[in-house]
Amino acid sequence: MTHDCSIPVIAEGIYPFDARGIAKRFRHAAIFGALDALQAGETMRFCNDHDPLPLLSQITNHFGSHVRISYVSRSPGEIVIAFLVTG
């Protein structure tokens, strides 16, 4: 199974979000907006060109246990992370 972000995820409740095409100055606002739009049980499959450690810390601080973060892939130039909204 490939985790290439250029291939849309076809699954109920999983929504792809490719940050590589968003201007850097808008990325964090767009990501937080997308997470706010998800309902419990839904997942945002996030793709980026680097490991966004400061962003992950901000998401943890903002959402706490309401968003579960797990890496899907850590390939060079393509980091894929699943953000599951738990409630």
C-alpha cells in the first residue's frame, strides 16, 4: 500500500490535506481550520515535505487529547501524519 499524498485517500471519514501546496504563511491557520472542521471519529491525512515538530506541539497544546497524532510515513521529503479527532 502506498502512502503517496498525491493519491487521494478513498475511505469514509479520512480527508487528505497536502500542506506542500499551501503558502507557508497560511499553513498553520489552514491546518487548524481543517482540524476544527472535523467531527469526532474523522481523520485528516496530512502530508508535508518536512517533519513539522513545532506544529505538532502547537496542535497538542491547542487540542489536547481531542486529536490523536500518528505517523503514517516518514519518507524523506514526504511526511504523512494522521490526525484523528477523538471528541
